[in-house]
Amino acid sequence: MFLGAVNTEGEIKRKKYIAEMLISVIDSVGPKNVVQVITDNAANYKGVGLIIEQKYDHIFWTPCVVHTLNLALKNICDAKDNDAENAGLMWIKDTMEVAFMIKNYIMNHGMRLSMFNEFSKLKFLAIADTRFASHIIMLKRFLVLKESLVLMVVGDKWSTYREDDVDKARSIKDKLLDDFWWDNVKYIVDFAEPIYSMLRPADTNKPCLHLIYEMWDSMIEKVKDRIYRHERKQPVEESAFYDTIYAILYYSQQWLSEVPNRVAPHEDIEQWWGLHGQRTPELKSLALKLLGQSASSSSCERNWSTYGFIDSVTRNRLTPPRAKDLVFVHSNMRLLSRKSDDYMKGPTQMWDVGADNHETFYGAGILEHADLSLDEPEFERI
């Protein structure tokens, strides 16, 4: 549930300041009622986690799995030019940049958008800049729109219209007719699909911490299988591209060396508490209670969209305390509504799964959203 918010205007978000804020909340809730604190993986939050674990020996700091996966996708999709280790990933970045160029050019020119709408009833997706999983979703939509995009650029209207950047229009036509570029798009979507699929169960407030290690190992094996199948290699052969992806996704040597005798989970000889531990039922119960925690801070971050709904550009004179009270009521009424029968089968079933995103994109037409709120399979089926 939503407890409250702190107005941090004018404050520097150092680890000590953030730790003091969290400790005050832990003390108000009662330390005995808290077993876990989840944040993203920024350096100051790692420091916050260490401070809290030192103060409360029974509370654990957990880095957000969704944020971790997004950082991994960032390293894959947005490799740095000056990083020699990631040189083999530059083709992915180049493919992404072309996709964004095509989308932005069409959406920002009214006539080009009109031409596109003649061939497709589907729209491009609005992508959140900070969510690299959304980049994969955008490429998936490109594959769905491929036929419409190709028909658009081979039509007479595309070539005869000369009221905007003609050179860019010609370049976009060349790319959309380039089978090699489309092959790259399909390959990126294919090998990244296991990473995207892991985001779905992790991006919720449901207890899944005990599943993360196994899911992560399974994800890496699926990524390897798709890369090796694409390269037509046997499992015993070497793949420079897979080695680069493996180094991003897998447990780093730095992490393994932080604690003496730490090993990668797939090499740990200890057995799962869920299958064993009958000889120590009380310890097994405690272990399952600890492991049965959330693995993501995403559900908490969704309160930001609620704030955007209440305190917007056109409604910006609310004081922070009043805005906090309105978000408190809105968020917790939403939470309570999920316990009613009408939420699952009434006329307003699952009314809140779309969060509070309502903004329009000026000059871009009506776009469909690609938020990272991926814990909605029931809604998708409906």
C-alpha cells in the first residue's frame, strides 16, 4: 500500500539522507514487520542498503530485478562507441537508431503519417526513454508493420511528395527495402525475447524472489540457444557474440568475489527449501517466508504516474501535502478494489491495469503505449 511521500526539493540524494528517510518509515511501521527493502541499483542506493542491513540485522536490501534487466538491455542495445569489449554490439545500436529515425520521421510529418495510415490500422508505439525493454517492444511492432511500411515507401505518393526532407525520405525507403536490416530487427527480437519474457513475472509485487535465480539461468540458456541456432553452431563451439552477451547477463567475477566462497547459484550444492528441509520444518518455514518476497520496485514506482495524473501541467498549483493525500486515497482505494468480486467479473473489471497514463503526444496522433507494466496477461487475453 501507499504510505506516504517526502518533499525532497532542495535536498541532495546522498545515501545518508535516503537511509534516514527509509529508517524513519521502518521505525513507524515497526522493524519487526519489515524483512526487505527494494531499490534500484544506483550507487547511492547500494550504500543505503548497506546502512540499513547494518542497523537491522534481520532486514535485507534487494536490488530491483527489473532495473537490473533494464540495465542489461541498455548495455546490449546502447553499447558505447569507445568500449572495445562491446564492439560486437554496435550493429544492434545502429539498427535501433534506424528504427527510431523511421518512426520519428513518419510521426513528425503530417503527410508522411497520412500515407502510413492509408496502409496500416496499427500505430507506432510511444516508447519510454528510460525503459530499454520498450525498445524491444518497438522492434516487435516494426515486424508487425513491415508489410505496411514497405507498401508505403514503394507507392507513388512517397516519392512524389517533396515538401519535407527528401534525402531522408529516400534514405528511409532504402532501409525499409533492405532485407538485411529487417533480418537484424528479427534477430534482435528473437534473442532478446527470453530477457523480455523474464520481465513479465518479475515486474509485479507478487512474491517471486525465490524463483529469480532459476529463471535467470533459464533465461541465459534460452538466449544461448537462439544465438547458436542463428549462427548454426554446436553448443561446444565458441561464439564471440554470445560471449559478449553472456558477460553482460551473467554473474560477474566482481560479484562472485565480494563474499568468500560465494559461487554462482547454478553451482550451489544446497537444495531448494521448497523441495527439502522437512527435518527442520520451522527453519524451512522461515526460509520460505524470507524468500517469498517481491523482487521489483516497479509497483512502487507506478505511483509516479498517479502523481502525474493528479499534479499535471494543467493542474500544478497543488501543494505537496495535498498532492500526497490525493495519491494516498487514489492508490489505496485502487488496492482495496482488487479484493472485490466486481474487479474480476463486473462491468468495470480490472479497471486499473492501465495505470493513469492519459497524456496525448502533440503532433504525433493517437499512439499506443508501451509501458513496462507487463503484469497484465489476463487483461491482454480479454
